[in-house]
Amino acid sequence: MRMHTDKKRLAARWTMAAAIGLLALFPALTGCGTGERPVQGQPASPGQTSGKDAQHVVRIGYQKYGTLNLLKSKGNLEKRLASLGYSVQWLLFPAGPQLLEALNAGSIDLGHTGESPPIFAQAAGTPLVYVANEPASPEAEAILVKGDSSIRSVADLKGKKVALNKGSNVHYLLVKVLEKSGLQIADIQPVYLPPADARAAFERGSVDAWVIWDPFYAAAQQATGARVLADGTNLVANREFYLASQSFVKEHSDIITVVLEEVKKVDEWAKQDPHGVAAFLSPELGIDIASLEQASKRRSYGIEPVGEQVLADQQKIADTFFGIGLIPKQISVRDALFRSNR
């Protein structure tokens, strides 16, 4: 949304800075044990583009854990777009906030993130457009406690230390889980840590519980015997969104349609072959195949247009984040909806 005063411009800068600082200072979804940190916006490989004679380049931002990485591996999108006079450039990002900062800067044309980054980005004035989403995967994030923990219910978290990544999807999960049990964030001791640090704190007992998403969630279950205190079932949606810049949507909406058609084909494969998905992602993420296969089975596949229920769910997150002070202004998610869906 356009800023009309200096105060609002300052708030916008603060919002994006907070999003980057709080959400993105970790090698998100690149594997807990590898220590690898992808360079923001680095090209995927020397062969990142296709179609030497192409008149246009479609710049796609992707993360290592997500459908777009699977699409990149197939190579079918490049073949389709080459026939239309377009080449593809793949740019790797460690997390959604950096990806959307690149979108704001005009460095990429489209990409994918979870639910929270576009809310921060929209509040900061990023000209983004929601073009599609994956189905809800509420079981793919959870609150974990150690197998021998004395914590048996969410109510037992009162006064306890709970690790989470501030401002992420699981922040919203924690708020909703506590709310269901009559508690608030103020009733616990939140410990804000990125996934790798949170897992270390969880294993050594420095925190009593950990709110986390797949594939870190599955990896922790496999390696530590962690027990699920609660997951997102009947509380949150946990969707993946495909987002584009407003300018790219206006000028190349037909290309977005082609991209989404190819994403749909990859989703159909992933739905039928979770082991194949896990085997492909394992060396990239540094996470074992068994954990990734479990994570893939918990995730829903099947690209969809952004409908009214999705809009409502996303607006609830935005309103919640404003209510607890994570974003400094209220936003209307509908303002960023792909025009053809309005």
C-alpha cells in the first residue's frame, strides 16, 4: 500500500527491516547440520538460463524446500517458455523475507514463500501480488517437547520457555494454540531463535518446548524422539504462496499462467512420489531421506487460485500480527490479490 507521510514511510522501512532481521537471519530450509548459507539471490548454477535467443528473461526466486525447486530440477518450464521467446533465470534465497525484498527491489519477477513474509512485505509497501497457493498443510508444523518431558498439555506451558522463530508461521501457530487453552504469549517465556539454534537449545534442555515447521519438525522427531504437544490441525492453515511483482503481472500475466501450469504438473508428481521428493531434496538440505519423506507426506500438494477462504485466513494472520505488535499498521490482504481473482 502506498505511503502518504514520512511517518508511514518510516514505519514501512521498520517493518521490512524487522522482517529481514527477525525472519531471515538463518539458513532457512538448507539443513540443520550443513552450516551452508545460500547467498541471497545467487544464481542456481552456470546453466541457470535457457534460450539464448530469448527476448525476455523470467527471473524466479526459489528456496531449497518448496515446489519451485522441484520445478527447476525438471527443466520443463524452460522448454515451454523458450518456444514463447522467454528464458528462465533461477535465483536462490535462504528464506521468504529476502526473496520478497528482492521482489521489492525489482531483482526478481516471481517466487514463493509461506504465509507470514508477504504480510510483512505488504505492510512495508512491497508491490506484490498473490497469484496462487498450495493447499493447507496444518499438520506440517507443531509444538514439540522432549519424549520424557513432564509437559503433557498446552496449559502446562504456562511459565515455561518456548523456542520459536519470531514472526514466522509458527509464531501464529503458537498464538492460536495458547489461545485455545486460555493462555497468551505473556503467559509463557518465548525464546526467539532460528531453527538450528532452537534445536540445539531444545536438545540440551535450555528450553521446554519448540514450535517448528517441516522439514525441521520431522528431522527433530526422527533424531530426538520429540513428542508432539500440538500441531496446526483445526487451528491454522499453513499454506505456501506464489507471488509476483505488480509490474510483471500487468505485462506478462500469460507467462504466470504457464509457470503455474508447470507447477501443477510437478505437484502431481510430488503427491504420488514422496520418496522421490525426499531423495531429491536430501543432499540439498542435508536432512535424511526418512525425515524428508515424512515431511512430504504431511504436506498437501495441488496449486489453487487464491479463494475467499484463503484470503480470510491470511487476513486473520495479518490482524493477529498487528494486534501483537509485529507489524505497525493494519493491512488488507485483498489489496494484493491477483486482479483476475478479484
